[in-house]
Amino acid sequence: MFKKPEEQLLIIMKGVHTAVDEEELLAKLKRSHEEKKPLTIKLGLDPSAPDIHLGHAVVLRKMKQMQDLGHNVIIIIGDFTGRIGDPTGKKKSRAALSDEQVKANAQTYCDQIFKVLNPEKTTVRFNSEWLSKLNFEDVMKLAATTSVARMLERDDFQKRYQNQVPIGIHEFFYPLMQGYDSVELKADIELGGTDQTFNVLMGRTLQKHWGLEKQVALFMPLLEGLDGVEKMSKSLGNYIGVNEAPEVMFKKVMEVPDELIIKYFELATDEHPSVVEEVRAQLASGTNPRDIKLKLAHIITGLYHGEKAAEKAHQFFQTAFQKRQIPSDIPSITIEAGATILEEIIPDLVKMKHIKSKSEFLRLIDQNGVSLNQEKLKSEQLKQILRSGDTLQIGKKRFVRFD
């Protein structure tokens, strides 16, 4: 059922920033292998930002790798903790989410995480199952497990305290509740980003307090976005969304800076460490990074859309961006006689998610970012009547044909 512990360790540690600690992990893997008993792997998700991109998916990909090794994966949707909101990295307290927001975001999260994890081998739990049952005495016992001084070791709390920015007492309970999740599940391993260090280590502290074996904490690095500098973020526009169309995803991966190729292979794919080393050797020997990125783009697109879609996206990229031709296999819009872009087509483009809004489309036109039949579209042409066969290009990645 399981690979040898040393081989599992090699796969699990690929791309990991920090492990607390690696010796404990190997011991757990050896015992698991001997007893043929899978480990319990925990990941907590705070349902406050429902749109997942490759940066969010780094920990999910690591979960998938451990899932493929035969271990039990449990996703904790923090519907109860989400009512507080993790203040990590915030300069002030975060507004609590309503029950309706939490439920809606949680459902969106579930829909997206199964683009990475095997739904048949994944258990999804909501921490309100146990946290909502704690009475006030239980909460006092939980609060007594740590001190205010320990809480102020958290970097963001410490800065707010020093700068006299208010810290709500309820915010101290977020790491305690996340740690209590590990007690409830008797987790063997918990994953998190490097910005979750304090919260994940709290799970070890509370497990020890309750007389349980401490979980191993694995921290994954933050993935830089397409600008190669800032953490991948939708607000910065440097992201690759897991729900983006295959041809858009492929093109965006091709925009990854050359110096991040290895990091993307490590964090955004499930390739074996030996494959990553081969890529590293190829780059060192002078192989054109563009050729390696074509492979990377194909792999990542295939992970989220399947091999056939990845192949089509690859062909689309070559036709549209390498050969500078309009692809034949692009979405189409059926138009009525006399249809114009301004009146009839813009609403369809919004509905098809080619653009977010009319104002965005008009702004792109002003920036020479829209072409009609490979000619830059001007604002005075918006009332021009379209013909069957006309092709619109929006930015570098989006095409639509009118029939």
C-alpha cells in the first residue's frame, strides 16, 4: 500500500520550506509503513477568500501527494473560526463573516479543492462540529493552556501591541481554536503556509497538553506571482486561477519569470523530485527556458483541465502567440443582423467572463488592448455593425468569433 518511508519522505519534503520536525516525520512514516496504517493529514481552510489560485493550491498539491501515498487527508473548513477571521498579517482586526458568507464561501472552496484532491479519498469536516459544542468552562480550560506573553510572540500581534493598535481578546482564540482542531482529529501532520507558523505550532502545543502525540508541522513557502516579486494575489493581478480557461492558464504559465521555473515545478506540480532535478540540470546546461516552460505550462494545465485540454491549449498558444495567427478553435457568439459591439456584444462578453464589465472593456480599448480582425479597435467603431466571421481579440489571451 505504501512506498518505503524514505521514498515517502523524499516526496513529502519536495518544496517544503520548514518541517517541525523531519525526524518525527520519518518516525511516523516508519510506524505507518510497519503497521500498514495511514497517517491523518490535516489542512485548515478559512472560507474568507473563495477564489483559489495556484498560490493557494500549493498546500493542496502537497496534500494530494500525500493522498497518493495512501494517507488520509482531512480538510477542515473553518466555518466556526471564520466567524472571527484569522488576523494573520493584518494591521487591524478583521470583520467577522456572517453565517451566510461563511456557507457560500465554504461551498465555493469545496468545489475548487476537488480540482486538486481526489474527492473519493478526501474527508471534509467543518470545525463547528466540535467548537460549537464547547461550553464556557471548556473555553476557559482552552484559554488556560497558553499565556498572553506567548500570544504576543505572534509577529502581527506584537506589532499591533507596540503600535497601540487594539487587539480584541476574541482574536487570541483563533490560534487556540485552530490548534484544538488538531486535538479533535488527533492529526499526525498539519500543513500551512509560512504565514501560518504560529497557528499550526499551536496544534502541537495543545496536543501535548491533552497527552497526545504531537503533529508534525509542514510549512510551504509562499509562491510569487507572474511579476516574480510579490506573493501571488488576485488583487495584484499576478495570479493564475485554478478555474481559468485552459488556454489562459497555459499562456499565464508561459509568463512565469525564468528564475521561478524550478519553484513552480516544486510547488505547482506533482512531479517527482528526480524530475525536478532533471529540469534543474537542463537549465544549468543551457537549455532554453522557454522550452522548459512549455513543458511546465502543459503539466499545470493538465492537472486542472486534463491532458486533452492541455494539448489543445498548447496548440492554441503556438498558433496565437508563436505563429501570430488567430486560432480556429475559439468561443463563438451568435449575432443577430445589425448587431453592434456596444449594444449587443458587450453584455455577452461579460456573461462569458471574457471581460468583467463594460467599463473594463472601454478602458482596454483606450489602451489599444482590443482588436477586431487583427486591427486595433477604436472607440468610434463600437457602433459598427458586425458581420459573421468577424473575430475579436481582448488583450493577449482572449478570442471570440461572431457567427
